[in-house]
Amino acid sequence: MKEVAAVSGVSISTVSRVLSGDTAVKADRVTRVLDAVDLLGYQRNDVASTLRRADRGSASIGLILEDVANPFFSAVHRGVEDIARPHGVVTLAGSSDEDPEQERRLAAAFTARRVDGLIVVPAGDDHAYLLRERAAGMPLVFLDRPPRLLESDTVLTDNAGGARLAIEHLLATGHRRIAFLGGREPIHTAIERRSGYLEALRDHAIAVPSELVCTDLHDAAAARQAARTLLLGPDPPSAIFSAQNLLTIGALRALHELAAQHTVAHVGFDDIPLSDVVDPGLTVVAQDPYALGRTAAELLFGRLRGDQGPYRHVVLSTTLIARGSGELPAPPPARTRAP
């Protein structure tokens, strides 16, 4: 604060008032203080007096997820927490809601509280803003998606390989018209899963009609509507691959609403609760969100213990769980009448 005051040409008390949001400070002084804050990269330490220990650790780490309400990210959170707790470290978590600015705000809030490290599920496409924190000694681990414009430890799932596994499974039961329901296209996982879907069909010399590929679906409602449109069309697919857990829920609803769950095969990416009790049971390509969280936390605490080795890039495999929906056979080809 002394440096901010010196650069802006005001008193330390004025700096404190500006940063506390005091509206009585003159506008020109507010501008000078904020310009100095940007120039110096000043971060408020809101809880230093209560969290700082003798070893200068805060006994906390920050976890930025897409959505803490999504069961997938809840499991990630638990994996991180189960590693952090035995170290006497609390996990602070927040949702970016796929908003790059919200991701930055959360990162700023956590670093202002001087967390010992950050685990981030990226929402934005530029993570160079964290270079200053790294230079100050804060370890960073990126989870589920790689960072952009910043080299770092990462923990990913083999998304393309998992998608190929799903499509190969459907192809083995005779399906050729396989629809794709994909998530928000800028997201790394959505792009990788669509790539795996297309590669598997290409390897079998199967052309993919554009109407079977539905991307940029944001939630279960969008997936339900997309699936209904496909199934009610003039040439419906014989199988559906839904590439995210919430999209799988939407596709399931559409199939059951149209009484097509026993005739149209379905494989989802990510397991979902009660997938073994629906009729038929839901076949999925399962990744392990709990293992993703644990692995990311293990990397982070390794860095906190002094690991100075090269950045590590861990890719976890997927598993196909056959429960019935993905094993429904393709309908026989339509017979052509003899002239």
C-alpha cells in the first residue's frame, strides 16, 4: 500500500479508502490509485492476519470448477478434499460458470486470501494472467482441460479415446447412423469428444451427415430438444452418443418420452446416478472425476513440498460400462422391392 500511495501521490489512508469502496474519495484520486494498483499488480490480503501461520502458509488451497452443482465436479471436489484434509488444509471452491471473467475474479479472490496453491478447471483461453502468481511461488495445476498461453501441470481424461470407445461399441452392434450430442464447442473436452466420434466413423469409412452432429448444447434441456428433433425426423438415427453427463440426461428423457428407449441405442460419456436402474440400463464411457481431483491435488502438494521437476501432464483412461442401452442392435436394412 505504501508503494501504491507513492506512485499515485496520495496518502496510505486514501489508498485504503479507495480499495474499501469509499465513494467520498474524489474521482481523480480514485483513478490515480486504481492506475497505480494495475501498474504494481497490487493484491489485497484480506485475511492475512487470521490465516497466516508461522510457516507463512495459509492452510488453504483454491479450487475453481465449472459448476459445483454438477455431480461430475462435485466428485472432483471430493477427490481434492480427500488429499488436502490430511495435510490440515481447507479447500475453497467456486464456480466459473464457463465465464472467463468469473474465472479471473475467483482466482483474484483466492490469491487475495493468499491460498497456498490453485487448481483450476479452465473457462478462458488465456491464462497468462496467472504468471505473476507463479512468479511469486504459487503452484498451479489445471484439471479436465489444458491451460492456454501458460505451461503448467495438467490432469486430463483421454476424451477422444473415450469417444472412440463408445462409437466402436455401437459399430460392433451394427449401427451406422449414430447421432452426436456435444457440449459447448470452445471447450477442450467437447472438441476432443467430437473429434473421437468423427475419427471412429472415418476409420470405418462411414460418412457423417451434418444433421446428425449437434454441438454447442449447454444443458439437459437443449440436449432433450436436439434428440427429439433427430428422433422425429424423416431419417432418424439408430443410435445416439451423448458426450457429457447433463446431455445424457436430456437424451434419456427424449428417448423415454418418445418410447424409443428399447429401439434406439444410446451410449453416454460420463456415468450418471441411477444409470443402472433405468430400463434399459444406460451404457456409458466412464471417466473417474474423483481420481482426477485426487491426482491434481497430489501434484499440487508435491509442488508445495518443493518438487521443482518438469511440468507433468497426466492423462487418465476411460472405461466402457455396458448395461443394455448401448447393446441394442441396429434395425435390419430396409428391403428394396424387386422391379
